[in-house]
Amino acid sequence: MTIYLQASSLHYGKTRNPTMNDLADGESCEMKGSGAKPYLLKNVGGVYSCSCPAWRNQSVAIESRTCKHIRKLRGDDAERKRIGDILPTRVKATKDAKDTPPLLLAHAWDNATDLKDWWISEKLDGVRAYWTGEVFLSRQGNTYHAPDWFTQGLPAEPLDGELWMDRGAFQRTVSIVRRQDKSEHWKTIRFVVFDAPAKDDPFEQRIEFLNEAFADLKHAFASVLKQERCRSESHLRKKLVEIESLGGEGLMLRQPASRYEIGRSMTLLKVKTFHDAEAVVIDHSAGKGKHKGRLGALVVQLPDGTEFNVGTGLSDAQRSSPPEVGSSITFRYQELTDAGVPRFPSFLRINSETKKSVAAKKKPAAKSKPPAKSKSDAGAATENSPGSSGAYYEYRDDKSEKFWEIATDGCDVTVRYGRIGTTGQTKTKSFASDEAAQKHHDKLLKDKTGKGYGKASR
């Protein structure tokens, strides 16, 4: 049975009493949220669920989850009785305070900004907390119910910091600070302070104020985060390796003499692990603005066919006379996106072997001898096995026009796929033997032809 809810009020079917804001076992309803599609709420054996991201992404058992849509349906009191006193409570810090605390937020380092003389501190894997002078607030404005003995003696002015237990203990920290029973578990938590938001002074003066204040307080559960000057990029990378080897998350860097800004600011940067990799230059992208008339970015390709731009780390001389197409470069990046593209790539150098073959942009550059016919029936003739440029297939219906291409080169199987008319995506998988690669090739080919893909010419 499905019950539909309108945007601003509950509206049940004729068989339901409209004053009963709840779902019986086995019932469901829809509630309008911020998106175009309504969220689906269900009650299955007393376990309430919602299709919204807030309910799905909670790191607790499903029977202990709730969200604003379920609370709107049932009421906070009913939800507290169902899952206990763990609901977040929004309160105002003072009469004039807003629900959401005025926090300074960080950008990720772009691998290009010179961080010499910036202030380095460890990026703590705890829970961000804003001390109003009376209570702790989360980034969303929810109250953290710390015991009185934990907050006793803290300054009666705003502090920005982290409720932290230890490296690698984020989930345990969250489970404690989100409770409302002010339990003894808080004895394992520390409030690590890293800024004084109300002070309209340069960063150095704010830190000096904090160090002096907490030196006098000698607080049992609070301290000031250690800061040190960044001497060079090599010092930064050495410090990053040191922190991550201890299980830390990364580094935070503050610009010298910067003020406390509300919102995301380039005066506060977060830095995580760096990786070096090689790529082949396949094109040059023209510059704009101050780089007009010279190179804006290098268009490069990884061995697996992934293409992206490298636009930082290049000197003016390199932009005027860039690495030529076909040359191999080394670049630095922080991490890969879900699509396998390096984030924040920065040019390092041209490799000594400057000439390498340029990977094809339109199709995999895979060459192989005609493979032996598979023992299994792959649903295609031998001519459909990859030759020098792979076997190409297309699928068309009223809703889509897609292509799929496969090529085998020894132990490597490469597929390229996407909408017809685009370059698409390319993925390569390696196997322990040619036979294993061919078996995988045959399986993929059988799957695709079984779904209606037909061999076509490019």
C-alpha cells in the first residue's frame, strides 16, 4: 500500500485517518523533498527507511537511522522513543546567533601555490566543533551535548576546533559526540583548538592569544593545535609523509597574517598525499587571459587512454616553447577521481626519453596477431576478434546510440565505449596469460552481442 504526501502537509488515502501521522507495518508513503522526485518512506517491521541521501549515508545500523522526513512524518518524540536519545537538536548559541556557525572552510591545494612561510598543522580526523562560549555546535548548527565537567573552564568566547580522540578513530569519535546522554565516554575526547573566530587580528596574533589563554587554563580536555612554519616544498612533503606514516589524514596550511573569513577561503588549504606519474602529450590547449598567445595547458594521455589537461607547474618559458606532441612528461597529483582522472595535476618535467608514440585519440592503438579461436562459442566469428584496430560494434534504439570496441594485445584487453560521435571512455585490463585475456575477450563479446550490439564499420 502506498500513501502520497503533498509538499507541505500529509495527505493519506481515503482508507487512512489523516490525523494519524505514521505508517503501519508494511505501509509506505512519498514526501516531497528539495528535488524534483519525492522521497519514499517505508515501515517494515518497525524499521523506518527513507530514500533520501541523509538516511542512506548514515554509518549506523538501519534500525537506528532517521532523517528529517521521517521526523516530519512521525514527530521528534515518536522518533526518540523508537531509536533513543540520539536525535540532533538545533539550538541557538546565543539570542543573536544563527543556527549555522560562521566557520572558515578550506580549499584543496592546487599543487601550484607557493606555501613557503605558511603555517602547517596536522589535519585531524575528528569532528569539527564551534565553541560559542556556551555550547559546541556542528557545522550544520547541531548541538554536541558535552558534559559540564568537559566544558568547565573553557573561555566564554568563540573557539574553532576539533573534537578528536586519536588518529584513525573518526567513527568512534562520532558515536560519542553525537550522543545526548553526556556520558563518561567523553573522557576519551579532546577539544583541539586551532582558531579564535571573534578576534579580528592576523593569524599569528590569534594563535598567540590562544596559546597564552590555554597555558593559564591548564584545561584537562582542551589544548591548542601545534603550528609550524613551512620552510620549503620539500619540508612540506617530508611533514606530510611523517603525519601519514603515523596514521594521520594530511595537513592544513594557513596563509601568514590572514584574517578569519566566513566561508571557503584560499587562505586555508588542505594537503593530502601526492603521487607522481607519467603521461604522453597529445595536444596543446591555447592559453587565455595572461597566457593568451601561448600555451594554456598540455593535453596528455595515460597508458590506459585517460585524457586530461595539465595547466599548472609550467614556467613562462615552457608555455612559450611547450613540450612537443609525442613527448613524455612527469606530473604530480593528489588522488584519482571516480572516473580515474588525476586531481590537481601539476607539471614537473619532461622525461629523458622525450619521444614516445602518441596514443590514438579515436581508438585503442592495440596490435596483435590473430588470436586462436576460443574453445567457447563467443557468439561471433573469428573476424570479430580484434585485429590491428579492434572489433567495433554499435547499438541503436529509440533512446540511445552507443558504440563498443574491443581489442586484445597479448595479456591486455582494452575496451572503448560511449555515445556514438564522442571519444568515449577507454579501459584496459591485464591478465596472467594470453589465454586468460582471450577468454575474457570472448566473454565480453558474447555479453555485448547478446544485448543487441552489432558489428559495424567506423
